[in-house]
Amino acid sequence: MTGRFIVAYGVIVLGVIGLVWAFWRPGEPPADFSFCNGTEIKTVDPALVTGQPEGRVVWAIFEGLTTYDPKTLAPRPGVAESWEISEDKRVYTFHLRKNAYWSDGTPITAEDFHWSFRRLLHPETASEYAYELWYVVNAEKYTSGQVQVGDPVEIELEEKPPGARPYASGVILRGSIVAIELGPTGTNENQAETSPVYVVEINGRKEYFQKPEREGQPPRDPRARAYRWLLFDFEHVGIKVLDRFTLQMTLNHPVPYFLQIIGFFPMMPVPRHCVEKYGYPAWTKPENIVSNGPFMLQYRRIRDRIRLVKNPWYWDRENVRLNTVDVLAAESAITGLNLYMTGAADWIPVVPNEVVGELLRQKRSDFQPAPYLAVEYYIVNTRRPPLDDLRVRRALGLAIDKREIINRILQTGQEPALSFVPSSIAKYIPYQPPQMPDYDPAAARRLLAEAGYPGGKGFPKIEILYNTHESHQAIAELVQAQWKRNLGINVRLQNQDWARYLASRRQGEFWVARAGWIADYLDPNTFLEMMTTGNPNNHGRWSNAEYDRLISQAQVEVDEQRRLAYFREAETILLQEMPILPLYFPVTRAMVRPYVHGYYGNVLDIHPLKSIWVDVSKKGRERDVH
């Protein structure tokens, strides 16, 4: 570090001694590789993970059927050593490795993936990424829990099979619905309508099933048996075990990015024997967890670190060059930079805004910002008046000066977002996103007046929710000032830690909320699908039937030109309705030590730890210099 750097940004080195004390324990050997993960993670259960910090850990300790090439992001063999795709591109047959094991030495089979995909899709799991598997035949029907007469169904009873593990499912019966009898409404207003009675034919006999008001109680209908879940039969979902090491998945229609989806972290297998023994969240604790990736979870210290160690049962362990990895829970970007500058971290995903200019002037080889396929935006809760008014949402969007945000706060080459799908996607596929109007405070004032709030008079005090991070706070404060200046409205700010912020978004407990989305694969669908009605990631609860229709059409369209035209038409509606307020297209702002190899900048900002290795001699020389 130069003297100028220390003088100009002395604030970032305050408290270094305290940091070293917090992130070091006497007698503990340092990890081969350490990185700051941005926050304390919520979980390592693949089916429940939603954020990038959790994803980095899940990708390290679990492995799906496919993985990502660290340079190109092209699908590479994971647990599946090979696969075939049918001529109509709807049927994928995966051949699993016979030398793939769980970290307790148990072989991994096709049944493990079958059970894990069923768990991901099951409504009880409530996975926000279940919809990524709805391309599979009947998968959406299974998740929705909606059944009708004639459907094959599975009924999970309250009693467990003999010898079942503590957290295993109840006894499963299978049959076909022959009738659905709706319960009568009570005679007084305090008596709720009873649950429907399902008449199911099982092995040629009619049986009756009704959900009890409380678990353990008998149903109201004396003919009926109690059940926990009655769902479309998973045996009729397009996921089949052909033999011990062969899994077949049948799609509703061709999906050009399916091999990328199947390598995404929610698609990781989980160990049934471990989940059913301990239940969630206990099965994810270091002393209980069983995984199948290149690394294992050795221990976790809250507000400190996760220590990962090389998995001796991993099928490709000879090519894993790191023995230990520390995932540091440094929520503050300034804390992360301190750890990097003092040698306690080898990689930080983002640097503080305050030092970006100086780092660029120094032309440091370890700081090279690059674009990636992501968008930062605000979600508008369309269920809360007056935000349910299109004119109000458009006024808020047109009153945000995105270039001021970039020039005053970010300063790293970000682009103002005039679309939801990043414009840089055109470098990879022939999709040109439509454009929304640029900053126009005069038009914003007219729209707000038309909505009944001239000069902001009578407008309720709304709130911007954001998770803990210096940039998010600075942007929220600037948008607060812009809305006051341009519209005359007062806005409160609310900061929450990562876990609470995610819960508030999911539950719709916000007015306007900060959000960011990084593409899961190289296609407009990864951005646009989540804004469809009922999508678990559509936290603003916006709904537009024409938008839904266009996205559905795009997803089944075989002709590439027409498919992208449907997406463009749908995105045009989204930008007109403004249930989201795009802010900017980010760039990666990582710092990586020169002695770190196998780390490649890419548009999805995915960096498999399996591919990373450290030049130990070079690292030693660098530490000697420091």
C-alpha cells in the first residue's frame, strides 16, 4: 500500500488489530485459501438457498449432475459422467459415476437424485427455486398441490412406515381420484368450511381421505382417513430411475439451457439418510452434515468463518488442490478490504466504493472490474396503495437519476439500467432488450399529480428496505433525496441483516425493497420468468395475464427468433408497468491475489473452488514483503 493510499483512505485501516483478533485463533493453522463471503449465510440446504453467499458454499460442498466450466461456464460432467439428449431435445438420460460417494462413504445413486428432486418440488419444502424444475413433465402440478378427478395421486398418511427414520415421510398410498366432495359450510359465521373429501380408488377399492383440522385429530367425515399431503403422484412426474446409475428426465418442451439449470445449486442432491435422521435444520450442522462435493463442512463459527476441508470421498479428489478453505463472514466491504490488505483473505468479491478510484489510478493487477450478467433494482410492492397505481410506480421510476448513482457512489464503469435484462446479453445471444424512458423528473411530477398527489401532497410516507452493505445504504439515501427533490415525497429507510431482509421480502413486508439478480444461465428467461404471477421470486406480487401468456409462449417456442420476440414483447410490458425499478447493471469488483490460480472472471460471477489453487511459494514471498 502506498502512503497516498493510507492518507486518502485511512478509514479502511482503522480497527485492523481488532479484525485480526476476531478472525484468528491461537494454535489454528491458516487455511490454504480464504475469501470474504459478504455476509453470514442463512443455510447450506440446497433446496432452501436463494443468495449468492450461500451458493458459493453449496457449490463447494455439493455437486449436481453437471458442473460449470470455470472459464466458459459451459456445462461439464459432475456426478453424471455422461448424458444423451433425445432427437426432439425433450428427454435427457444421465449416466452417473460408479465412483461417486457421499462424504460418509455411502455410494451416490440415481435414487438419491430422484428423492432430492422430489424434495425440492414438494410444497412442504417451499423452495423458491422449485419453478426451475417445472420444465419437467408434471413437475409444476406436483408442486402446486392442485389435483382433480382422474388424476393419479399419492397420499401421505400421518403414520410412519415400520422402522422409518425420525424425520421420514409417512406411509405413501397411491391411487386415482374418482370424486372430490366439498364439505358443507357451517350454519354460523364462526364455523369454517370443512376440508374436501377425496374419493380415491386404490387397488380397485374406494377409500376416503380428508385433512384434519389439526394433525393427530380425526377428520370430520367419519368415512375418511386423515392425511398429511395429497398430491399429484410423483411417479407420473418426468423424473425416472432407469437403474442404479441411470436417471432420465423428460421435459414439456425443449429447453436450450437445461444442462446449465441442472448444475445450479438448488439442483444439488441431498443425503436422504442424513435428512431423515436429523431433520432440518439439524442435518446441515457440521457435526451431522453429509455432502458430496469437493469439500466438506468442518466447522462454522457465527460472525467469524466456515472452515471447509477437502473431501476424501470425492470422485475427483486428485484434482482438488486446496486442502482447507476459510469462508469469512465479513458483511462490511471495508472489513473485507482490511482482511485482504493484511493478508487474511486471498479474494474479496467486492471493494468499498470509497477506494475504487484510487485502486483504478494505481492500475493494480489484482483489481480488474468487469461486466457481468446482473441487474440491481428496486422491487415495488404492488399490493400496497398507492404503489398499486401504475402512475405512481412510473413516477418513482422516472424520478431516479441513475447516472448520479453511478457517478457519485459506484464509480466503476456500471451502466444505467434502462431494461431489466442486461443489455450485455446481446454479446452471447441475439436478444436486444427494449428500453424504458430515461430520467425525466418533469414527467414524473405530472404522473404523480395525475395520481392525486400534486407536489407530493397527501402522499404516504413509504419506506426503502435494504440489506446491510455500505453501497446499498448510500444508494438508498441518494434515491431518498432524489424523490424528495423531484417529487416532494418523504421516504424512510430501513436496514435489515441478510436473513431478516430475505424474510421481509418473501413475506411482502416492505414498500420498496432493494434487490439484485444475477443470471442463473445465459438466457432472458432467467430474468423475466421470475416476474410471472405466483413465481416465488416475484416478491412485489405483480400480476399481468398478457405478460404471463408471452413468457409461457416463449418457453415452448422452438423457433429462436420468435422465442426472443415473445421475450422482448413481455419485457416491454414489464418496463411499462414498472413493478420493478431498474437502477444499474453492475460490474464485478473483486480483488484476487496474484498467487491465486484457477480464478476466472465470467459473466455469472461463478468461481468453483474445485478449480482454484494457490502458488504457495509465491504466497510466502508476498507475505514476507508485507
